[in-house]
Amino acid sequence: MENNQATSTDTKLQEPPGTTAGMQIDHGEDSYKGSGKLTGKKAIITGGDSGIGRAVAIAFAREGADVLIAYLNEHDDAKESARLIEEAGQQAVLVPGDISTEEQCIHIIDEAIKHFGKIDILVNNAAYQMSHSSLQEISAQEWDHTFRTNIYPMFYLCKLAEQHLQPGSAVINTTSVNAYMPKPTLIPYAATKGAIQNFTASLAQLWGEKGIRVNCVAPGPVWTPLIPSTMPAEEVESFGSNTPLKRAAQPAELAAAYVLLASEGASYMTGSTVQITGGTPTI
């Protein structure tokens, strides 16, 4: 997993939200080995069709968890994620739809209870971003859409899941290095990631006495379909090269952190942020 730089075929720009077709992405398909850390657990992963979400879905399944994947409309990618979950011997449930609406979030929780009977792990991972060189390029509609996709569903899903979460349950939110070092070309996205950081810290305190742990992961640059579908070609070509490791991460390199936060190995971790930034400092 040492050579993770995008290739020229990878950097072909796509329409958002992007798909894995034609991209060289390591989700851990051939590398992740489970050891029963999540045996019997039931998990929801938003944005589990590709990228970080798929890597986490593979890892969770190989650790013994059944997985519901909520995704927008990338049906082929979602089916491949489901195939990999089932190949690990676990149940996969696919729920397409726009999670920016409370109605869709209700549907996700209902489907999880219908198929699994309980919820042990909630991974709020789905996100939207677009790159702009000027504030004037950002429409009010895009600003609203970014917040409704990146932060509203966390509120909806956590509120709806609360009645089903028992002591020992885990919520894991995907924030970003942009919560610490916001890029000027990603203003709406960076603002939501800061909001996610604070939402996580607040909810961890609120739910502490319930025994429900709430943590987040802050990735640096990660090679996913979101990148060639939301960034200009020149940024895609050099994506991740400004980190101390001089490259972007592959999604597989993040999966173990989500497994840790979902497992008993993190039983005294709540309100924490696991930073996986390729060496980019967050202090």
C-alpha cells in the first residue's frame, strides 16, 4: 500500500458525486483481515458505496458486523460494496436516497431495525464538496446543499437512532483536516467539518452517562471518487503531494481507525478525534 499516488487514468474528471469506475482505489479488498472485533454488531454507514465508506464497510464485515449502506444513487458502486460484505459472510442492506432530508433518515433507521432488529454502530460519513476560487462562485443553493448533506443528517440520524442505541454503542463521524486547516477553495465544506467536530464533542458529553460513545475521524487527503468529481484538474493531479508523506491516502488506510472506535478497544474513548492526515499538523 506504499504507492498511493493517483495515476493519469485516475485523474479524469467526473460528474459529482463520482464513481469508482476507471479509478485505482484500494478499499482493502485484498488486504484487510478481520479478527472478530465486531462479531454480532449491526452497523449503518452513510456514503458506504465507495471511498472511505466502502473501506469501512469491508472492514466492519470482516470483523463480523452486518452493514446497512446508505447512499445517494451510485447503484453499481453500492452493489459492489454489498457483494464484498456478503462475501465476508455478513448481511448487507442497501438504502438509496438523499440523506439531506429527515424523511430519508427516518427510512434509513427504519430499514436498519427492520433487517437487523437493533443498531450498534452509526457511521456518519457521507459528504458533499465543490471547489471554488472565489466566494462569488458559491451560490446560496450550494451553501445550503453542503450543510444539508454534511451536517443535517448527523443530527437527524443520531436523534432517530438514540432510542435504539444501548450502552457500548458507537457513533463515528467523519470530519476532516479542514476542520483545523480550512482550505480557502473549500469554504462551505470546511465550515461543515468544523461543525461536525463541535457536534461530536457536544454529543459525546450529552450521551456519556448513557454509555454511548461518540467520536470522529479527521482524514487528510484521501483518494476517492469525490476528488476527480469536485476539484479542478490541476488540483487532482497533485492531490496529497503537499503532505509530509507526499501523497494522498487510500481509503484502506483509514479503515482500522473506524474499527477501533467501533470496538471495545475504544471503550474509554468518547469525544475524541483520530487524525489521519499524512503528517499534516492539526495543532
